[in-house]
Amino acid sequence: MSNYRRSIMEGGTFFFTVVTYKRVKFLTDDNCRKILKQALAGVGQSWPFATLAFCLLPDHLHCIWRLPPKDSDYSKRWSIIKRTFSKNHLAAGGKTITQSESRIKKRENSVWQRRFWEHRIGNDNNFYNHVHYIHFNPVKHGYVEIPADWPYSTYHHFCEKGLYNNFDWNFLDDIDFGDNIDCERRD
């Protein structure tokens, strides 16, 4: 079994990528968005975190969270969010897909990849680079031509704060975010 070393920092700020199992595209469906919103809010009640940026795409999501002081357990939060979403999604008639023997043996469902990608945000420049990446992601994947046209992100919130006045998206071409990450090994 692989040893994964997670970045641990109490009260830290982290960028996350969470991906559906086999990159099946369903997260932007109306019911899925509602269920995900409820799962995030429910976990936030017991395990608080601040969502600083967010983008939901059909087969994955990106977000930046800030954890409370003296708390570093984002893994627990993602575990509960994924489990809650999966249970409610499947109960609402969400479809499952064929799973590997490994996933069946471990009694896992076919909604999310096992793992997620995390990156600790170290400074303001790193933070804003990741915010821009999050908001540009729907363009990168060909869903829209400009970030303003994607309805499932915090882009408009940042526009209201003046972040994107006369903004040049071309600088993202020179930044390596490790985007072609698959959050789990192939079974």
C-alpha cells in the first residue's frame, strides 16, 4: 500500500482537487449540486472551514479552504463530504458504474476517486495563482470561452471585489499546477 504524505498545518490554507470515479460527468446536474452544497454545509457545521474559492465542473471540483486555528484535519472533512454526498446521491437515484474488484472488496461506491489532491498555499502570490487557476478551469476544459460564462464558481464574487478588472489570463500558461493529476492509482 502506498504511503501518502499530506501537508499538515493547523489553521492552514489549502487548494484541493476532488475527482469523480473514472471521471464520470455528473456533478453539475441540478440535483448533484444541491446534494453537494448540503454535504459541504453539513460538514462545515461540525468541522468548520472557510471556502475562499470554488469551482465545480462535471467530473471534478477545485477549491481553496482555510482551516480554523489548531485544526489541520481536512482529510476528515473530505471523507465525510464524499461519504455524505455519495449516500444521498445514490439514494436520490444517482447511477453507479462498474467497479474494480478492489473497490468492491473494500466496499467502496463508484462516485468518487479514493483520494484527492491537496496543496498548501504558502503566500499571497500562491493563493492568487490558484484562485485564477480555479476560475479559468472551465475555459481550459472547453466548457466556456471566458470564466464569466461559467455559473458554478466564485469568479463573480472575486469580480465584485475588483480582482479581475483588466485581467490578462495568458500568464496562466507559464504556471505548472500539476493539473493532470489523477487522484488515485489505476486498479
